Amino acid sequence: MRILITGATGLIGKEIGKKLALKGHHITVVSRDGKKARESLPFPCDIIVGDLTKRKLEDPRLDQIEAVINLMGEPVVGDRWNDEVRQRIYDSRVLSTRNLVASIVDRKSPIEAFISGSAIGYYGSCGSDICDENHDSGNDFLAKVTVDWEKEAQLAPGRVCLVRTGIVLSLQGGALQKMLFPFQAGVGGTLGDGQQWMSWIHIDDIVGMFVFALENKKVIGPINGVAPNPVTNKDLSQTLASKLGRKLTFPVPTLALKSIYGEGAKTILSSIRCGTAHIVSLGYKFKFDDLGNALEQICKPFEKGDELFYSEQYIPLPPEQVFAFFKDPYNLERLTPPSLKFNVKAISTPEIEQGTLIDYVLKIHGVPAKWRTLIDEWSPPHKFVDTSLKGPYRVWHHTHEFKPFCGGTLMTDRVRYQLPMGYLGWILAGGIVRHDVEGIFKYRRQFIAQMYYS
């Protein structure tokens, strides 16, 4: 099937794209920045460049599309709300969906399915009421946005399904990533009094639900994209703290949240308790219906006090050809931002193999540093692991994987690291280091995209 995805570079979009590509579907994505999309998408696809907040798409490839997954939407928590932010939130959902529908409505061949993202914010704050898909909509800003968003989606041709997504729990981003720092620091607490209901869902299940809705003709109209067992904020906070080996501390006062987020604090403090009887009756089977199991799976990489960085990129060549570049340690210099002044000084073996030692020098924020790496796993052309023996990190364990994927390679980098001075070092410099690591791999993805796609 030829499937169009909007919002494909987001947390959910990347995982849906990978799953559909593995099933053999042909994916086309819409992006305002084609170059940036190519750098970050972990699956093969065509890219239509366009800004749906401004106009509909004009591209002949749309005539071949058989189904649409619509995932557009600016984050609602982050920036303090003002008129400009509210307009961005509205346009990225309502206006974009209107223009998307206008882009496909006059096609000669029919669209089989239009699966659109929505949000449980549709219901507004409902206390302890259980909200099924027939529950009335709320009357706050986000509820009104979601009502208008769904109205635009319902004008799409073909079978329309609206996935009202809850709080997505994932290791790679979303709400949990914002929560992790204070809980890892041992200062995590409830938001307000903690009595508000939180309808959560594991990333594997929200992806599974979208694919289920795409593949099953009986799935029509709204479905709640949440797990079967919602919890209060206090329960979620206690469970998260325990999985990280921490204790729950003082609550974050409502007044403090309002001072930081303004009107957006209402979203954080909303109480929405959603039911899943409808999607279960349609045949969907959850992988994670218990919060404890979901958070145990997500938080496991942090149990030794490590930080974790994860990056994926699709390369349209087989692993054998890709690995040939990465097995040359001097290419690491080309993959590293010039500002780091990265230079390979010595290699202990003529060619890289198990046990090879590599010595580098670099500058971190202008400060010279020496680094020695051990290749402690070498499995060409699919995997190698380097571990730092000497350098600026207490722990640095970098796994490079090159998996055959849809005729090319899914390249994955997983880095476990710890800073010197333990907990104190993490508190003082954790955010800065995280930003630096993200910058290094962003540069790497840009370099690789230019090398393999230009």
C-alpha cells in the first residue's frame, strides 16, 4: 500500500514509519524541510516538501496515495502560552489538516483510509469520570482545538479514524523525557496535589493502535489511544521514582506550574480518565496494560545510573557497504564537528579488530582532552562496540549497529555514559553534556545524509 504520513519526524511518526516499511508498504512523508527529514527519518521514503499550515500540496505523487496517517501538531507543553503559541498550536492541527484534506480530496482513485491523530484533550478536565469515545467534549482551549481538528479530519475521503492519544511513555522522548531529570535527581514529586488522572500509553501500543486502525476496516471514528489502566499523577510519580531507585519528594505547587507555563499549566493539571472498552472490543491487544511493567521496560537502561543517548538513521545501501566507511577510525574525524578538533593519534593494530586500542585528542568547550577507546566487540558488518578507558567520561559505552532494513541499512547508535564526580557531576553538567552529545550526533547525521543522498 502507498501511505502518506505527516508528522513523520516526530516520536510516534518515526516508529509508525519503521513498522509500516517493514510490512512492505511504500511510504511518502510530508515535511517543511526535506533535508532535515532525510537526516532524521529511520526508514526509506519519498519526501514531499510543503508547509500545510500555509497551503495545500501540489504534487503528482499524491495521485498514487492509498491511505493517510496524519500526525501533525506542535507540542502543547514547553513554551509559555501567548497568542502566538496558541495560534501555532491551532494552525498545526486544524489548518494543516484542512489543507491536507484539500490536497487529496479531488483524486481520481479513492483513499482507503485516513487515520488522524487527535488527543484526549478533546474531553477537557473531567475529574474522575471515565471518558469513553461518546463523552462530551470539553470547553477549554485544547478541547476546542481538538474538536475543530477532528471536524477537519472527518471531511477526508475514505474511512476516517481519529486516534485520541494520551500521554505517550517512551525512552526516546515525549512526556517522560521531560519528567526524568527531576526524578533521577531525587527531587521528583507530584504535580499539584497529584490527584488528577493521567491516561498513559506505551509507545509500542500507540504505534500498534495506529497500524491496527489502518489495517482494520471496522475501525471507524474516534478511539481512545490510551492503556486500559489510567492512574493518578501521584501513582505515576511514585511508580516512576521507584523504577529509578528514588523516593518521591515534595510536590510541585500549582502556583509554580502556572508561573512557568501560564495557561498551558491547565494541560499538565487536567484530570482525564479514559476507557478502552471500544478498542478492545474491536480486537486490539495491548502489549503494556500495567504502568509498572511499562516503566520497568523503559527505565531499565537507567538502573546503573547511566545516561542513555539513542539515534537512528536509514541509509540506502546494504550494511557491507556502510560498514566499510565506519571501520576506518580516521573517518571518525570527518564525522565529528570541527569545533571539537578531534584527531586520531595512535591505533594499536594495523586494522580494527577485537581488542584494538585507539587514542584520540579533542577539545571540549576549548579544553584539551585525551581519550583512549577499546574495541571490545567487533562483528563486521553488523556491529561494533567501543568503550572508553581514558577520557572525559566516567563511563562511555558506544554500540554501533548496522541492520539490514528494507533494502538498505538501519544504522543505530546507542551510547551509555556517566560523568565524573558521580551524582554531583550529573547535577552540575548533565544538561550541558546532553546538549553536547545531541549536537555531535546531529552533525553526524547531517554528514551521513549528505554523503549517501547527495
